[in-house]
Amino acid sequence: MLKTDVLIIGGGLAGLAAAKALEGKKDYIIAERENRPGGLAATVKKGGFHFDYSGHLLHLRWPRTSKLILDALAGNCRRIKRDARIYAHKSWTPYPFQANLSGMPAKVKAECVSGFLKAYNTGETGPGDGSEVFSRWTRRVFGGGISRHFMLPYNAKLWQYPLERLTTEWCAPFVPMPRPEEVIEGAYGKKSEGLGYNTVFHYPKRGGIGALANALAMKSGGLRLGLQVESVNIKEGVANVRHFGPIHFKRLINTSPLNDFVAMTEDAPAAVKRAAARLRHNTVYVLNLGARGVRQDMHWGYFPGPEFPFYRAGLASNFSKELTPDGCASFYIELATAGAALDLASAETAVIKGLKACGLLQRASQVVEKLWLKIPCAYVIYNRERAEALPVINAWLKSKKTQSIGRYGAWKYSFMEESVKEGLEAAARLMK
């Protein structure tokens, strides 16, 4: 039987950051079900390639977390200027679409610019309070053209959820909102490069994104790999671990998906269980490809068109050449479902066809390595049910002095640095 002051469920970045802040100050155990740290911020090696679970990039904006991350990587990091693009109407144009329409056909360009200006001139293009549904919000803010040619088809493909029910609390800072002059210049003049939260990013020189989790875990005395928590009783301070037994704790930090955590918590009230059961998410399958003879400088591209099964495809080898053998490139291609299983064989055929259609591959024979990775809980769905459920769940957690943090523990759309920040803040609250 194990006893600890603090039990942390999940050894991803949020859990590892909390542990780092607790190190030497409070006794803790991180229960990580996998046999390696990092959660989804991990890297898998196959055939000389290093594949991440999708494009996991570091967008650093806060001094304390930036210092922690860069110190942990100890020089194993590059700062990179973003080269992201959109493929639509058989043409490439720079990201973000709404401010870089130059690559689009003249008719599409005119429709998008005139639609944006018409919407802007109504004087009702403010960001809103997040409760507005996406389908209405994008037409109000960007106009009919930009919505029809990018915002609606791309987000329908990504979220796999009706855009008439998807709310917009997630949009800031993830959806850039240009000024009229930026839309006009991006269509008929110069490229707009400074929009969006990810104009620059950091990425490890060696080891893939998993290098960060490995660095944070290196001096974590309480990290226990291969421990899967199956049930929790917060009142009694006991967590039961598969094939291991009970862990007794005084305080608890959860970083696992919030709906799963509540479901396995024995003393959660019925109202809290019902609230958690209303939470929804999509599933993302990532096809990683190693290929020869690829000549492409971009980092990633967005694909709103129905002819492509994927919503995004990136070249991880353009983050770091150390991810691949000499002469090779590596792709990550993301396909979303509402939770249904994906037919991997037919999806792979369609992906290769799509990569050839947009020019990222010339021949299927270029592919020399493949690896499918699945993210069962990928993007949490922002809807009315989420807005109603979270206050119920969070009020109960607060009453139990339990914290649920990170992208999935807090049930939100966020980025890696924010998970690190939440881990540090959770530890600080425990030490007050």
C-alpha cells in the first residue's frame, strides 16, 4: 500500500509541471498509465523516424513557464517562424485564410472581401460572449464568403459536430480576427504574417516533442509509470490502481479527461455524474508517414475541401531534420471522427490520394514508413451542455479541495504551455 500527500493522475505536461513545483516540498505520486511520460506530448520511434501525436508545438508567451520549458530542454530547442498555408480551390494561400486571400481565384477573393466588408459595416462584428453558435458567429464576423469557403467547411471537418450547436467560447485566441485593411491588403497586396497566436513557435532540435516530457520527468522522484487508476474515492482519500492496489492520498490533482475522471469517482454525487455524462469530444486519428524525395518548406496546411479526408497535414521534418533518416521527410495527417472507428486501410488510400492532389507527394512509392496514432479524446466540444455542466462539476471539485487541470482535466481547448502553467498553479495552491 502506498501513501502520499498528493496524488497526481496523469503524467502529461500538466502533471509533470505540478510535480516539478512540488519536488522537495511535498510528497507526491504521479500515476501514469503508459510506460513513458508525456501523455499525448510524446514521441514514438519507428523505422528510424520519430513521430509525434500530431503537430505538438510550443507557443511560449509567459515568462515563468517559458523559462521552465527552455531550461528543461537545456539548449535542445529551436525558435521557428511559422509557414502555414491553406489549400482551397486547387490553390495554396498563406494562413490565416481571412487575411491572406491572395492565392484564391478572383471570384472567390471578391466574394470573401465584399462579404467581410459588408459584415464589418454593420458594426456588429465584436467577438461576443462565447455563447453564440459558430455558424452564426462566423457569418456575423467574417461575412458569407470567408465563412462559405473556409470557416464553415474546415470547422465542420475538424469538430465533427453541428456548427449550429457549437458555441464560440473557444475562438479567442485561436481564430485571428483581422481589420478591414488587413483583409484587403492580404487579398490584393502584401502577405499578412503577424496574425494568430502561433506566428512563431519552439520545437526540440532532437527527440521530438517527447524530449520535453522526458526532460521534465528526469528528476521527478514520484513518477510511477504503468499505474492506471481505475477508481477514486475522494472522501476516503483512496485511489485503486489496476494490478497494483490502493494509493492513499490527502490531496488530489487530476489531469485525465474530466468525464472519465468523474465517471470513476465513487463518491461523486448523481448530479455531478449526470453533468459529466453530457460532455462531448471528438476523436482524431493521425497517420504519420515517412517519405523520400519530398521538396516542401511549409510547416503545415489546412484543408477545408470535401475532396480531402483530412483537415490538416504537416511536415514535422521541417520542425527538425533530426526526426528522420537522411534524405527523408515525415508527415503527420489528421482525420477527425465524432467517435466512430476509422477504416484505416481506406483512409490511408484516401490520404495518399489527397497528398498527391495538392502536390505534397508525387507518388505513393515515396512512402517508406507508416504509423497510425489515435487520440480518443482530442478536441472537447463547446456547446450549451458543456457550459451548463462545468459549473456543477467544478463546484463539487472545489468543495472536495480537488483540482482538475490541463486541456482535458479542465475540459477546454488549450496549448501545451498553458498545461504547464496550470500544473505550476495547481501546485502553488496546494502549498498555501
